[in-house]
Amino acid sequence: MKGKMEKDHNKSLRDLVLSYDRAVNERDNHQISDWKEHQRQRFINLLNAEGKTRLIDIGSGTGIHGSFFQEQGIDVTCVDISPANVEKCKEKGLESFVWDIMDLTSINQLYDCAFALNSLLHIPTSQLSLTLANIHDVLKPDSLFFWGQYGGEYREGVYEEDRYEPKRFFSLLDDTQIQEKASKLFDIEDFATVSIKEITPLHFQSLILRVKDLR
């Protein structure tokens, strides 16, 4: 059973890489929504107020958000599983690595803030606790972490209506689940939802988290 689960996960991961490699130019030219700009502006305001300057962008895509933070004076490292995405990040002058979030701690660097927008929703629920632990372990004490993704109800599996090929795996959480997962390793500074007509009955979940002192 374990072998089958690992085989299924590896296939989902390969499909995810191929999907994002194929869509790299489309995504790089996509105009981001006003509500996404608002979310990252809230976060940069908080980083500036606390003097946080070293950020890891987890599942960075083509570096659209990483570039924003870099332009605001933040030292940014981008990590993504898609080699094509990472190349786009490098073209923007961003320090960037092809990295699986599950192997994040092998990056051997520490940060005082992290940003993950619609990237952790590809992590199976069974592996989410380990993923959050890996993120926790690359953050300094008192670091801030923005975790945002679509959700509002629990769904897990390949999204058959997905226009990407291969179709992507998604693991969405309801509002209670995502806060319970986050609170094991982080203090929840703020939790909010954003209503988006295009994804109703789902919504966007926005969490601003602070690294817990586990000593």
C-alpha cells in the first residue's frame, strides 16, 4: 500500500512539473488580480514594520511575487519544482532553485519571512504536516509566514475540469482544517477569507502566521 501511495505521489509530482513547464509563458504574462496585490501589500507592510528582510518564496512560479518583494528591498530566494518557472525567476534577477518543498531544509539557509500563495494546495493532506514542519525549520524564531490558497471546503484529487495538461492534483482545506494545521507550528496572527466570484462556493484563505517558540 505504501509503495502504491509513493508511486501515485511521484506521478502527481511529475505531472505537476510538466503542467507548469508547459504553461510558463502564459502564467508569466498573466496580470495578477487586485485582491492578490492587496494580500502581498498587507504582508510587505508588516515585514517593513518589523524589519524583516530575508524572504523565501515557496512555489514561486515565474517570480511575479518574488520580483515585487525584491523591488521593495527584500532579499528574496525563489524555490519551485518547475525548471521552466525557475528559469523565468532567474531572468528577473532572482536567486532561484528547482526544489521540492518536501526537501526544503536541504537548502541550508534561514529566513525571517516566507510567502506561499497557491502553492501548498498541491500538497496531499497526508504530507502537509511534514511540509509545514520543513517550512518552520528554515525560518528563524519570530519569523512571519504568509500562507494563502483557495479552499473553504475539503477536496482532494486531480481536478478533472482543469484546462492544464496533465491535469493537476489539488488538496483544498476547509477553514477549520487550515487553521488547525497552521496552529501546530505557528501562531495565527490573522486569518481572513476573500470571496471570488469565479471560484464560488470556494474562497481564498489568507493566513499571516508567526513561528512558534517550541522550546
